[in-house]
Amino acid sequence: MRLRPLRYLGIIAYGVFMMHMAINELAHGLILGKEPHITNWADGSVTIAALGTTLLLAALSWHFFEKPIIRWGHSFSYASEKSPPASG
């Protein structure tokens, strides 16, 4: 919990989860012309590049999309000004 990189990974984890398969599939398809199976150094290199791309896009998504929406959502008050009388 004290390691800053792990906390940051926790913050961008949703974006990583949502993007990682698509980016990995796309990278292997475009660069190697096949599905992502690591059987040699080229496959591993493309997978590592896809990981870097995924982390970068998830971080950009957090900073420019998710964080502003969360901040905007926190600006609303969900409690009513007058609470109804308690019945009982």
C-alpha cells in the first residue's frame, strides 16, 4: 500500500482491464499477423510493447477522461436539504 507505483496501478487498473486484450490482439495481428501466443522472442517483445501501450493509454484515460468525470460527480449533493420525518 505504500509503494507509489502499485497505488498508481490500482488507480488505472480499470482502464488496463478494459483495454489490455484488445491492444494485445491488435498489436500481434498488425505486427506479426497472428494471434498472441508467446512462443519466441518476437512474440514476447510485441506483448511487452502492448503492455507499455496499455499502461500509457490507461493512464491517459484516467487523467483526461475518468478523473474529470469522477470530480464532476463528486460536485453533486445527493442528500436532500430537508430529511423527511422519521416514522416509527
